[in-house]
Amino acid sequence: MSEAGGGLGCGSPVPQRGPWSLVAATAALCLVSATSVWTAGAAPMSREEKQKLGNQVLEMFDHAYGNYMEHAYPADELMPLTCRGRVRGQEPSRGDVDDALGKFSLTLIDSLDTLVVLNKTKEFEDAVRKVLRDVNLDNDVVVSVFETNIRVLGGLLGGHSLAIMLKEKGEYMQWYNDELLLMAKQLGYKLLPAFNTTSGLPYPRINLKFGIRKPEARTGTETDTCTACAGTLILEFAALSRFTGATIFEEYARKALDFLWEKRQRSSNLVGVTINIHTGDWVRKDSGVGAGIDSYYEYLLKAYVLLGDDSFLERFNTHYDAIMRYISQPPLLLDVHIHKPMLNARTWMDALLAFFPGLQVLKGDIRPAIETHEMLYQVIKKHNFLPEAFTTDFRVHWAQHPLRPEFAESTYFLYKATGDPYYLEVGKTLIENLNKYARVPCGFAAMKDVRTGSHEDRMDSFFLAEMFKYLYLLFADKEDIIFDIEDYIFTTEAHLLPLWLSTTNQRVSKKNTTSEYTELDDSNFDWTCPNTQILFPNDPLYAQSIREPLKNVVDKSCPRGIIRVREESFRSGAKPPLRARDFMATNPEHLEILKKMGVSLIHLKDGRVQLVQHAIQAASSIDAEDGLRFMQEMIELSSQQQKEQQLPPRAVQIVSHPFFGRVVLTAGPAQFGLDLSKHKETRGFVASSKPYNGCSELTNPEAVVGKIALIQRGQCMFAEKARNIQNAGAIGGIVIDDNEGSSSDTAPLFQMAGDGKDTDDIKIPMLFLFSKEGSIILDAIREYEEVEVLLSDKAKDRDPEMENEEQSSSENDSQNQSAEQIISISQAVDLVDQESPEESSLSSHADSSSADPDSAAVSPAEQTSNPSESQEPTSLDGECTDLDNQPQEQSETEEDSSPNASWGKKVQPIDSILADWNEDIEAFEMMEKDEL
């Protein structure tokens, strides 16, 4: 999900009283004013460089779109690593992610208006003809109502909006007769049965052919939906009503928004993440601006802009006041509990909140937008991309990155609002990172792990619908676009809807229900399309002055969670609340604080210690909240300590022709041998060992000497294999799983344990690949004979000199053969991540044969750590330590061949303290299991 605002870049909405043309004119005036202030503050980018970057964006889009059309169409999406289309039911299920796929050529529809924005009008006309000829909306498939609305219905409406614009210009689309609009209307009627609930909130899924609750529909039993899922319909449904005159669509979307507004928590004015569609009860009562809620706030503000209904602006301002009061902790945006908004619900943030600075620009609240955007940019500079989730101390929480466009979107709107060339440099960095780390021969591949640079066989449709659109607009001047972008507003999927819809077919009654529930402060409406000369008084370096304190916020932050402490507590001289990581069970003062917070310490008969919290026994309501936070921190601390004991995944990067580092495979590490996180990477050509299992002295030492040996799993211990190939002169080893068809798609990676003996004699690096990943290397050997790989802790920059030399020597041949070669070596692999975000970290692998001696994998559920490591107290004012850069400690003893081997035999004190208390704090455990 994402946010947009079309021409209203500085732009907050203006009242509906004037015609729509005044809306665009006022917004444009705002942008001119802002630009005049900011261009003096930094060296402007030359027109030539902007054009060069814009042309680079066009080439990148051609690479992505062209490969989709060549290798995937009419499938919904492209799988860029295997150069084929993703068809629902023909690939392993990825769970809810696949609900966006409906066998309706999703990427083509999602890309329609992008083609026009990028001045590809001929390609747009061809694409529209393909949609009309090939796309079927009557498929027996269950799809997400939310995703189908924003991507498909929005894509058809955006395509229709620009088709009629081009037709009016008289050169293209002269044959067009509202065919896309007719398809949109057909789809709209297919989605309407989802609203058949007592609340008016839609079911989260619907069968395109059979609707809801019929036996053949295979859906309609769900009870919950996310707030964004029910609250992100009004723009598309209202536009469909305004275009067609059928008011039913806008009426249904308004009813859903009205219900969500009524169910907000009245004391905090916040909404939860998920809600029961029948009863209206909040199922998840945490609230933020990221996943599950984000576009609900966005659509309230934009519904006011597009439809001119004051109640939508009043609701947005009410929510915005609550967001800035409770959730905003500059530069962070942290989820809170809707009933106890002073209590943080988690200590990490998800990547979808990157849209929020752009929405703040649309609101006209520039300072916090600059702060949050700069914080996110610092995270990107550290990891090359924004991790799917990261902690308050900026460590990776979920390592995936599906090429989300929200940060690029906010960058575009901040540039539109400020004219600060700094944001052009930010956009340039995004372009460089995409080309350097995500570009593959058949498109752009999502990042499976930003720490290692490994890829996922995935290129979502939103990448073409949004990313290239925002990046191109960032560097484009007004004359570079064939129409006036100020006449349109962007949907959450960056589809364009014309502002003149506000005065067309206004048949829906506008009942202002807001005043029935809240009294609004007039200050909520301050700074609506502000005068930038007042907002930034005579200071061309205003934005820079806001960003400067945040330049090192990521690198210099202490690895500890950020907590909310009331300002009056500090003013009165009160001590900060007890932190979980500082707690010591032998400290009498700490025990007294626990008692004050309503936390009881119980000594069990078996010697373990149990913590239980009863809020009613706390000395005060504030102490009760501190107790809840302390218990939550204890759970997160224990979980984090377990995760930190795991070695992170490693990377196998193919660097020889024709890959040149563009294919990165995620590999499992070994608890013995050269630690790639502490030493330079190992680079060399690969060779298969004989015997292939590596369980005896090699008969082909001349083939593996000075090379990286490939060996098969099974029949002996991993350490024995390593010794045999090391004795033969190999400089490294890759163990390939003998379980045919195994893949990181369906099983988490694991660590290769030792043989229970001293393994200090093993000096070479050893990595593990599942069968499907290993087959990529084996197929490459059969195709090219000489295959060179890089073993490292994370993917390294590609070798542009080798790549350019290869291209210059045989440019035409390499271009013609590239796609065929990638297909031939990758047919057997499908690098699709089916893990939930929490499961993406390193964990043990369940071997298919319990008798396999190699099955000595580490089980995270059983791992323990040295008490001396976990007990070390940390002062709130002590020195900061970057845990991301600290070397991971290996287990004290090597594991035997048991599949249930653990890290050590000592029991961690924190673990004993946490025993048997899960029943008392199930709510916090549920939060830890939440998924995007």
C-alpha cells in the first residue's frame, strides 16, 4: 500500500467551494512558492543530469515491463529469476500474498497509466488493446477485495482517465469508446457481494465467479478484516460512480468508512489494525500508521480532495491529531494500544509507514515529514533498501524487501513541496541501488534478505505501477509530461483520477456525521496549504537544519528499545521505569520496583522463577502501564537473545559470465571453518568432488585444488566432508542437499553443526544450499563449464568492468542469449519465499531422514546461551554498542549428529525467569506473531 497526492504536492486540500480547476491552481501556487524558498538552500541539479536520470528510469521501466511482456504475459506477474510468469495454482502457494493474483494479467493492468506518464503512448494504446482482447474477469479464483480494488479496478480507471485525455488531444486512442470503464464497472459489480454484512464492512476475499458464501465460492467464512482493507475503497468506488452515474459503488464505500469512524476508540481517536466485520469489535487493538491501517488515513484526506466532502477532512484531522499526540515520537512512528495510547505496542516499525511523510506533505505538515523521511533514508543507506521491518535501534527485524515504492513516493512529494535538490540526490541513490542490487537479466528481483543481498523470485505489479512513476516524475520538468499532472490525484496504487470528478454525478447525500462524535479544535485546520514564506521564515536551509541532527541516527543509536516516559515524570525528577534488560533478580531495589508495578516473582519447586503481572495490584495506573511494558520487554528480550545466538545466513553469488553477480543464493552457514563475517570473502571456480558425497579421500584432487568443492549431503558428518575437500586442496565447500526438490521456499535454512570433536583444524569456509538453489550452480556448470562464485556474509557489488567488457566484445550475442541461458539453468528452481516474516530468520531444517548423520542442525527452540553473556547489565547512560557489527559467538561445544542438538548445556537465567508465564500475557505474544 502506498500514498499519493498527484499535483497536490505541497498541497493540502482546499475547500470544495470553488471549481476543481482552482484546486489544481492553488496547489500549483503552493509548489511554486515552496520552490522559490528552497532552491537557494542547496546546489541545484542541472537540467542535463535530471534528463539523464529520467532517461535512466525509462530504460529501467523498459527492462522490467519488456521482460514481463516477453516472458510472463498473460500471467499476473513475472518471476524474474526463472524468467517465467507466476500463475495462481501452478506455483507453490505463498499464502495471503497470492490473493492479489486473479488470472487477469495483473501487471499489465497495473502498468497502464504508468505508460502514459512515461510518454509511452503507443505502448499504452497497444496495452489497452491487449487488456480488452485477453483479460477475463470471470475466473473461478478467490482474490483479495482490497488488492483487486486498488490494483485492478484502480488500474482500469486510471487507464480510462488517461485514455479519454489522449482521445481529446486527437492523436491517440481515437477508436476508444469507454471499454476500460465498462470492464471496471463489471469488476465493481463482482466486488459488491463482499459488502453483504450487517456492518457494511466488506469480506476480505471474494470469488470472482461465484461471489461469497456459496459452496463453490470457497470463501465467505472470514470474520475479520484489516482497517485499511475496509477503508481503502472510497476513491476507486466513488470514481466508478462518478464516471458511470451508478451511485451504488460510492454508497457502499461511504458506509464502510462511516462504520470505521463510529468504531474508533473515542478517548484516543485511534483505530485498531483488524476488526470483526460482523460485530465491529476490534480484534487487534494496536494502532499505527503502517501495515493494516496506512491507506485508511490516506483515503480520508484524499476523499476530501477528490469529492469535496468536509466530513472526510474533519475525520482525518481528528485522527491526525491523535497520531501526532501518541504515535509520532520523532523521528519514529511507533504503534500504541488504542485504549492505552501512552503504552507502545511494539518496538519495531514496518516499511509501509514510509508513505506517511508524503501524506504529511499533502496535509501541509512539513517538519515531521522531513524528520521521518530522513530517518528512513539513513536506514536505507545502511542496508541499501528499507527492510520490511526494523527495530527502534535500527536493526533488521524482517529482512525482506519486495521493492516497495513508498519511500520513493514520499521523496517525490517532499521535493514537490520544498524544491530542495537534496531529494533529487535521494532519488538518484534509489536508482543506483535498484540497478546495482535488484536488477537481474529478466527484470528486477525482490530482496529476500537485505543483509546478504540474496534475491527472491518475485517482481510485484506495484513495482511498475508506482516505483517508476514516482522516480520519473521526481526528475521530470513540466514540459516532459504530455499532460498536466496537477489535474489528477493519485490513488494508493498511484493510479490517476481526474479532479473534475468532484463536480460530476453528485447524487450521494453528504451527511456530516463527524460532529456527532467529537468536538474539533480549529487548530486542526491550521497550515492547510500553508504559506511557505511563513512556514520557513527567511531560512533557505530550513530543511537541512531539520535533517542534520538525524544524519547519524542509525549508526550511533544504542541498541535498546525506545520507551515513552511522561514528560512530567522527568520534570519532577522521577527515575525512568525499570528496563527489562537492566533487571537483576538478586537486586532488592529491582524486586521492590516489580512489586510496585504489580509484578510478582514466584519461585517454583523445580528451581525456576516465574513472573506474573496483575495490574490491579499495581501502586497506580502509571505503575500498571510500566508493568505491562516491562513484561512485554521481557518477552521481546528473550526472543531477541535467541535470535542473536543464531548465525546469520550467508550468500553464494555467481560472478562469472553471464551472471556477473546478478544471481545471489541464500546459503546456510556452518558452526566450524572460516567465519565469513570476520574474514574476507572467498572467490573461486566450482568443481564437483569425487566421490560426490565427500565422505572419503577424494579421487580427483587435481580437479578441486584451488577451487570451491561441491559435495552432496548425506552418509557422513559435515565436518568430515570439510576435512576431505580441504585435504584435497579446496579453498571452500558448498554442501548441496540430497533431498531432491528441497528449497528455502518451503524450509528455513539451518546451520551445519560439527561432529562433536575439535573442529579448529577446518580452515576453509563451508556453506549449505538446498536442492533447488544448488541446481542453479549445477545447471550453470553443464551450460558454461567454468562457473565462478563468491562466498561471503552478504552479496558484494557487481563487477561492472567485466560486464562492460563482455558486453562490448559480444554485445548482440549476449543480449540474444541472455534470456535463453537464464531460462535453461533456472527451470528447476523457484525462489519464492513462502515463510512468514518471523520465520525468515535462520532456523533448523527438519531432515527427511532422521538417520542422516548430517542432520545435526541447530534448533532455535532449544538453544540457550551463556549466562554471563545475557546477564551483563546495561546502563541507560552507558556506551552505545552497534550489535549489528558485533561478531556472533559460536557454540561452546560442537554438536553431535542428533537432529535435536542444542547450542549448549547451560541454562540462561532470563529463560528460567520467563518460564510458564505465557498464559498471563497472551496478548503480547500475539503481537510478536503479527504479520504484514
